[in-house]
Amino acid sequence: MYFPFKLALNTVLLSSAMLAVTNVSASDKELLNTLLKNGALTKAQHEKLISQAEQEPRRTSKSSSSILDMDWASRIKISGDMRARYEEKHTDAKGVRESRQRIRARIAIAAKINDEVDAGFRLVTSGGTTSTNQDLEGRFVGKSAFFDRAFINWHPDFAPGANLFAGKMPQPWYNIKKGLVWDTDVNPEGLAITYKRKVGDVKVKVTTGYFNVEDGKNLSESSSDNNGYGQDQKLFHAGLSGEMKFTDTVKGSLGFNTFIYDDAIGNNSGDLNTDAELYEISGKLDVKTALIPIKVYGQYVINVAANDSNQNTAWLAGIGTKYKNFSLDYNYRDTQEDSVVDAFNDSDFSAGNTASRGHRISLGYKISKNFSTAFTYYAAKEYGGNNVDTLHVDLKAKF
């Protein structure tokens, strides 16, 4: 349903451009450039329209058709990606190897409402909290689509650097990709405020948020939550991060976040039985050497409200590099049972469970522009002794 939609939109835009070649202003030329960039026009079509517009006199009739009448097109950006995945998983507890084929398709539309307001939404192939993958289960059945983002971003002129997000939004806080606390597919719901400014040589970002985790109507009457049946469960967030370029070859960033749940949240068993007040520090350093670029990164988390103070920390350390079309990334992590909320952490490592430690290694290769492949292996060991080994083989395309 995504690609026919984009094709129809591009057809409308292209038809309008063809009708307006004799009525082109500087704004119209800017729109033609946007159509070229978005793929609605080929390079040859773009050059032909610009050439005709410059050679023919501009119409003055009120009935003239102008691209400017459709300037909304220049304020809308369409983007997306498609991933085909083969997954193989072996868990000692089950004693068998499980394999499956999966797809992930995402299409996002971002619109500039005016100079102070933006809005966006995204359609994906699965409505899961920590996964947008859809299994290819056979019988050639159709696949569902879900909104995993739908938000408004208000950045008022009277507060330069400030942004207010409302709705279901991208994670507003500083984060490390494939880190300990949040799966990259999690999109929080509620309100968030971010503020950016430069302090000396440091780009500083302050974030805060108030999010709805669980509606009270979804909590059972017999649950052990402190708020009781009918009360919503909330998440409060505050964060501070900074980014600095030390030299032409060295830059780094550092972030501190706190995530406080106003009631107990499930871990492993899924029951509402574990308090969560997480404090997290993470950072990365990028160094361009004479041979290859090197990235080192790390993360540490402590849950000060955990029931067991001997099982309330997690840490991660990693290194990555690139060479020509190849990329390589490795990290090791140790996640104690009550250190993070496993309803939201990385769902790929150890099947999303806490109380585990191990390795993640990924090798990527850029085949051509916006088209790549990747091989990722997770070697996790649960505290109970079971091994959970997972292999992902991906083909990825972006537009």
C-alpha cells in the first residue's frame, strides 16, 4: 500500500509541473528541484522543464496554472525503508534451532505546517512495542500496517532552540543505538520538551518528558501495583547531553538520563512487580586515524529502586569501524535481572530478557546507493546457564 501511494503522489506532482512550465518563478524552480530530489522527476525531465520555463514568457492571466499553487508539495517529505531478514535462533532451554523469514517496511511523512510547527507520522509492518518485523508465515496472506509514530513538533519563535513534542514520537533523549535501556523500535507516547544551545564549544541538549506507559483500564484488579485498578502508569524523564569536536579528527558526546516510573513495572515474568528508577550514563568517541575511523562507546545503568540491590546494574562497551563499503561493530554487555525494564530493552539480545551477558557483532556491506546487507550475531548467556544464540542476515533498502 505504500509504494502505490507514493507513485500516485509523484504522478500528481509531475502532472502539475508539466502544466506549469510557462509560469515558473524562483519558488517554482525550487519546487522542481524538490521534485527531482524526491524522485518525482528524472534528471532529464527536470532539465527540460527548467529550460522551457526560462525560454517562454511568463503568463499573467489569473487562470494560469502555477506550481506555486501546489507549494504544499515542497513542505512534505516522504521517506522510508524496507528490510528482508533471515533469522536463526538456538536456545539451550528449548534444545532446537528456530528459523524464520521476516520483513520490515516503514514509510514516514513529515510536513512543515508553518514556520513554527511540524507534524509527522509513520506506518510500519508490525505494531509491537520493540519490533516492527512481520513474519512471513506462509499461505501468502496479506500483512497489516500500524502507526508507530504520530506527533506534532512545536518550535516557537519566542523560544529559539526549544521543541515541544506531543503524541507518539521518536525517542527524544540521548541514546546509543542498540543500547541497554531502549530498543530502537520503541516510540514513547506523551509529551516531551527538548532544548538545544551551544555553550562555548559544546552543543548542549536538555530533555524532559512525561509519558503514558499503561492505561489503568488495562491493569487487572488483582495486580499488585500501588496505584490500584483504574490508575494510569506514567514515566518521567529528564536528561542532559553534550557533543563536542575536540580536533579535526576527534569528536565525542556524553549523555545522562533518568527514567522514573511512578509504579512497579514488569520484568521477565511480565507481572507488575519490579520498581524502576533508572539512572544511565553513556557516551561515544569518534577518532579518524590515518588508516580507518574508529568509534568507541559505552553505557552504564543502575536501577536504584530495584527489589534486589545485587541485581540492579547493567553495562556495555563497544567498538566499531568502517573501511570503504564495509562496516564492523562489536560490543559486550552484562545486564542484571532488575537493571532495566525488559518490556522496552533490546529485543534481539537474549530474546529481550535481562539476567544475561554476552556479545554482539555485526558486519555490514554497502552494495550500492541506499542498498546494503548486514550479518549480525548475538551470543548471549543467561545467568541460569542457558545459551541464546541468534543470527540475523539482512538486506536493506532506503528511499
